[in-house]
Amino acid sequence: MAERVVITGMGIVCPLGDDVETVWAGLLAGKSGVARTTIFDASTFPTTFSAEVKNYDLAKYTKNPHLHKYSNRGSSFVIGATAQACRQAGIDLETDQPADRIDRSRLGIYLGAGEGSVDNDVFFDCIAKAWDDTAGQMDWGRWAEVAFDKMNPMLELEQEPNMPAAHIAMLTAARGPARSCLTACAASTQAIGEAMMMIRRADADVMIAGGAHSMIHPLGLTGFNRLTALSTRNDSPETASRPFSAGRDGFVLGEGAAILILESLASAKKRGVEILAEVIGYGSSSDAFRVTDMHEEARGAIQAVTSALADAGISYRDVDYINTHGTGTSENDSIETRAIKAVFKEKAKDIPASSVKSMLGHLIGAAGAAELITCALAIRDNIVPPTMNLTDPDPQLDLDYVPNQPRKCQVDIAMNESFGFGGQNNVVIIKRYKEVNSE
């Protein structure tokens, strides 16, 4: 029989704060993490704002910050999120003699981690010094000379998307399965779903799963602006993220990290740790359509949701809350609404379906894990977070998006949807853990 999988720890670093309870309080209060971009000078870009992590101190989370001194923003954030989650789950950190009753060869890592940014000032300086005005092209020999002289090899290594997992391994001494995926905005949901499957198969007892990403840098902003995916509401950054609104004009670029500790029920019981929720279903699909567009009939999204329900062994009628992908782009919100209507049928308009990206911005690779944490908190507190800035509803989008105020309601089963560029669709379903159902 497959192992049952539970959540025993959660941690987050995001634009609303660097601990779970602060972030949750901010979401329920409708706070915005969006403001003018300060990480670099974005004043000449079409979008001059973002959702940045503020006042983050890596030393708060590790006794050995020198081991992580070259970490990029994503790696730095994931150290904090992992430390929080492990401490809640009773997992010892940075010790050669852990007393947490976890075999480190059975403790694994699965991240949806984004690529790190280049060392921008040095990178652009190298380009400027290697450009041959006379020939009108790059002098690549000169580029190599300048780059070798100016670039820090450790900072360049930190661009690799496997590096956040490497930092977690140093922090936790995890020596079990180590995986990293980069499926755009669906990455950390995929990481959690596949980590769950690894525990079900008894490939690991405990998995540190989630995501980390920061694309708030000149190349990241340029790419999304050229795709016309970002809001350009520069006159009102705090209200720019408007999922499901008639006036939505794109998402807001965010950053952060979110980690959940997934554990077999047997391991959690043996260790005597608190169980926060149970992970019961995972569905994944590809649109097989276009690189940046969802299929018009939502076929990939529908398949992922349907697969997750089947994996969980439940009906669509059993779901109490949907944390939507809800980016605030014209395409995503309309097609996601179509998918929910197709799967949830007569219940579609009755089920609360909100988007916390209206407050957090879009954390890209870390988005799904951050949003699954909000699902677990919704179950814990029987309250769902709102979709903020929904003051001009799109008449074509007529679901219950929980506009502008949180709502008290019974939440026993919650579903998190993540749909990424490239047509990657991942859905995870969790439920309230009850001891009576544990045997």
C-alpha cells in the first residue's frame, strides 16, 4: 500500500514578510507587497515596480552565513524558508549529531528553483568593454579577457538552478534523493507533487519541497516586458495586480521562496510531530500548444485538475477552496475560469476561488509552494484569503473570486492550481488531517 503523505512544516520568505504567520496576517488584511523597484534602476522600463523581499537578513536563519555568502537572492531566501519549515517539523539544522530521528539518507530535497541572475553590473561592463564599435560587433576574445578578470566564479556558479538545493543540503545534511525542476510558474507545485509521489513509493521518508526564484533584474524584467505579460500600471503599483478584473493588464513580478516539509504518516507519527495537513492528490499535464499561450479550450488545465481529483480519490464536489493561478493576465484568468467551469460543473460558481498574487505578486518558481501554504492555512483557520483589487469585475468571469475581503467558511479540502509558460500545468490537493482516518 502506498505511503500516506502529510505536511509537518512550512516556511516562507516573500514580499509580505519572512515568516508564515506574518505573511498570513498580511494576506487576510489585504496588504500589498508591491512598490517601486529598488533592486536596480527600473525607471526606463515599461514597468517600474515589482514585489520585492524587503529587509531580509540571512544571518537570522543560519549559524554559518559564511557558507552561503555567494548565494543569489533565490538561494538566500530558500535558506530562510527551509530553516523555518524544518524547525516547525522538528528537523535539526547544522549539526553533526541530529536528534530528530530522521535518517539523513532518507531525507530528500525537491525544488522548483529558478535560475539565478547574472552579476549585472559586471556583466554589462564586460559587454561594453568588449564591444568593437569599428566592426559593429562583439570582440569575443576581448570579452573572455575582461570576463576572466572581472567575473567572480562563485557568483557565476550561483546562476545554476540546482544551487538552491545545494544550499539546503548544507543547511540540513539531507543526503537522500535530490531533484530540481524549472517548469516556469508551475515549478514548485510540480516539485511538491513529485516529492509526494517519492514518499508514496517509499523512496524517502521526508522531503524538503518547494521553490525559490527571483527574476527582478534587468534581463528578467526585459523578457516579461517584451512578452507584454507585466502590468504597466506605474501610477498605482499597489493596485496593479488585478486578477479577474475587467481592467487587468498583466501580472506583477515578485520574488521569494516557500518550503513545505512532506513526510510519510508513519515517520511523522514515530517522531511525534504535529501534522498540519495531508497531501492527497497531484495532477500534471502539458498543453502541447504554444510556448507562452494556454490552449484556448483549457485542455491542459482541465486534464491536470481532473488527474489531481482522480489521484486524490475525490469528486469535484468535495473541494471547498481553490487557490487559483490567477495571474491577472487577460489570457490566464479567462482560460483558468473556463477550466474551473468545465471540471466543477454546477458547483463552479459556488466554490471560493481566489488569487493571492493580487497581494504577493507572481513569485514565478516559488509561487505554487507559497500558494499551497495559504491553502494549508485556509484549512487550519477555516478562512480563505481574498482576491484584492477586484473592484471592476469582468462580466465574462463570473466565479466566486472572494473579492477584497477574506471569508470565513469551512475548508476541509483545498486545491492549488499552477499553470506555467510552455504549457506546464500542475495541481496539488490537500485536506485536513484527521486521526480517525489514519488507519
